[in-house]
Amino acid sequence: MYSLKDKVTDKLSHLLPNSNSNSSPQANPCSKEDQTSRRSSSSSEVFEEANEQQTPNNSNKSLLNLTDDSTFISPELYEFFESCLPNIVKGRQWVLLYSTLKDGTSLRTLIRKSAELSSPGLLIVGDRKGAVFGGLLECPLKPTPKRKYQGTNQTFVFTTIYGQPTLFRPTGANRYYYMCLSDLLAIGGGSNYALSLDEDLLTGTSGPCDTFGNNCLAHSPEFELKNVELWGFRHGSSPSRG
């Protein structure tokens, strides 16, 4: 008698004619050579991926020349600085002489730390809205009792507020490169300081300056400082940074 079970089985056999093909030797059309080739290709892809992860990015390798971490210096900004710095310091090791995060907020401390330098130093500051700016100064910084400008035409200022790092070199309009007092550090002069920092390194100002032909370097003429860094340069092999 043709049972219900037989009917169901018959219908399934018509709907799924190859339902048992998984157990058939023909179910896997790939030869052993194909399988070996696929395993080899897969292993090769895994190896290449692992190798790429172990290979350092060229832009990150440039930061190996810094002896310390920076709040501000990205690989792109580092390359920008290297293209702007005087030849006398290009290619040297970068040394963090002062940072408000490590040394506290004091212009006097920054001045004292600059005494470790006998070559130009790079001042990098930032406001709390994300702008990074600063300038190149002759070091060691020497405070004067009266407002007296110092420096040479190697002095420059820079900013990142225009979407990419922008450099301003002396225009020749004057020689107001920078002044250093016990309670003020200012770069540029004429109509405004290109950059000035107070004695506590908590606030600063920036405006259009005749010395460098710049506009305001920060997001606003008066700003609160996020951090202040002073970098020096010395001969020596690049350190290992983990």
C-alpha cells in the first residue's frame, strides 16, 4: 500500500533530486590540487596582512626623531617643521625642553629651561579651540629689564587654523622679531604682537603683525592656552620610542 510516508518521500525526491549529493564523490568538484592551491593562497593572504601590520607607516617613522611625546606634533606637522627649520638644526634630534603639562605654568621656568639650548628653539602652543601655532626663537631666552627686541631674520611664526600649516617669515618691515621679559614673551611687533604669552602661560594674544605679515594665529585675538612646548635640537641618533 502506498503510504503517506512514501508519498512525502516521493515528492521530496522530485523537489530535491540531489539531496544526497553531499555524500557523493561528485559533490566536491575541486581536485586535491585545487584545495592545496586555495589553502596556499589563503595562507599567503594572512601572511601579507600580518606583514603589513608589522611594517611601520613612513609618516609615523618620522616622529622617531622626537625624544618625547608632543601634545601637538603630528607626522604632517613634523614634516612641515623640517621643511621650515634653518639648515643648522635640520635632521637633528628633537628634545622637549619645556611643557606646561610636565613643568607647570610658568614663563620663568620656560626661560630657565631654554638655557639648555645654544641654537634656535621651536615654541609650539595651542588654544582650547584646536589651533596650533607658535614660532622659532633664538635660545637661550634672555629676559631684558626693558622692552627690547631680540632675534634674527630666521625667526618665523606659524599656525594651523587655515586647514594646513602656514608659515610667516619676516617681511622686512621692521626688526621686531621677539622680546622676552620676566612677565611677557612676545613675537613680532608693529600694529600687534603676532603672539604674546603672559607670565603664567595661561592666556595669550595674537593679531595682524607688520613683522611677519600674518593674520591672527589663533581662533580669537585673546585666548586660553591648552599647552605650551619648547623644543630644542641636538645631534645624536634617533631614540627608540617603543
